Amino acid sequence: MTTVRWRDTINLDDLWEGDMTAVSVDGESVLLVNVDGSVRAYANQCPHQASALDQGDLDGETLTCATHLWEFNALTGLGINPNDAALKSYGCQVGDDGTIYVDIGR
């Protein structure tokens, strides 16, 4: 049985809608994205060649890696182009005080 370990990161006030940022959680680089008020957390690396996704672009629900222009759905983490790829996702929740919590599974 896996124990959930929520780690506090930043406040929602620091991650505007349509924005993304990288944070460190237990030494792991995590990408936080805010799509229309829905916050998601992913490993901050493209599954193609591990490029940092925070260097890419977030346009609506589409997250594009800057290195080779791979595209992902920012709400699901599923690949758009190519469609057989996916981002590694982490548990994410926003507390009553606006703190964004992430569980990377360690």
C-alpha cells in the first residue's frame, strides 16, 4: 500500500490561469500547470529526450516541449503529437489557503 505524502509547493496566487512553472519537490523537478483554474502536476521532463517542459509553451490546454515541439494535453498529460506519448503525472491538490500540494509517490 502506497502512502500519500503531500508536499507544499507554491500558492495558487503565484500560478495564474494559463501559466506554468517548475518547482522542486523532494529533489524532483515538477511542472505545475494552471488551465482555467485546474492545476495539474507532471514530471518536468518531456518523455522524448527529457527536455525541461517549463522551457516550452502553454497555449490553452496544449503544452508544447520547446526542444522538438512534442505536444501534450495539459489537463490529462496525454500526447497530442505524437499521440502515443504521455507525461508522468503526480497527485496534485489545492488547499483551502491556496497552497498547491503535490505527491510524487516517494
